[in-house]
Amino acid sequence: MKVGGYSDWFLPSKNELNELNELNELNELNELNELYINLYKKNLGGTWYSSFWSSSEINNHNSWEHYFFLGTQLLTNKSYHSYIRAVRNFLINIFFKLKFPFSLFQSFC
């Protein structure tokens, strides 16, 4: 899928959606604050929907859905109509830089 000139879009897993939710709560990066304000407060991109499907499936009938405003996840039957929120790979990279700001090979001496 190529949207906005980018082709690194994907449907996040339930864990990735949860981490994006936690990142919004951290409020530590101005870029992410602006992203949060634009997506949620100003409703750009239709994000006022509170729940989105994840790519995490349990079986042929059930998958995980993430509720951003509640910060919870529910196992939901796939016959239920809901929304998806594709994200770009760079958002996940920003999160891990925030959560793990050091190199795995960095010396702590």
C-alpha cells in the first residue's frame, strides 16, 4: 500500500497498538504531542473512533481490538464491524528510541 508517498504502512499488532497508546501518555516528544493533538484532539484522519483492529489474531473467528481512550484491549469476533489504523514504521522506531534510549552494546561502567 502506498499512501502519501510512503509504502512502509502496516497494521500494528495488539502489543504495538498498546505501546503507541503508552507513548501518547508519556507526552515526552513534541513531535508525538503534535501527532496526538492532530489525530485525537483535532480528529484529523477520523481517529475519534475509539477502537481499532490489530493484526493479532487468536483464530479464524477472533482478533484483538484496541480501545485507545480506555487503554484496553478486547478479544472480538471478526464479524464485528470496526476500523483499522495503519501506521508507518517510523512511529514504532520513535517509540523504541524513547523507551530504550541506549544501545544494547553500550557500556554501563
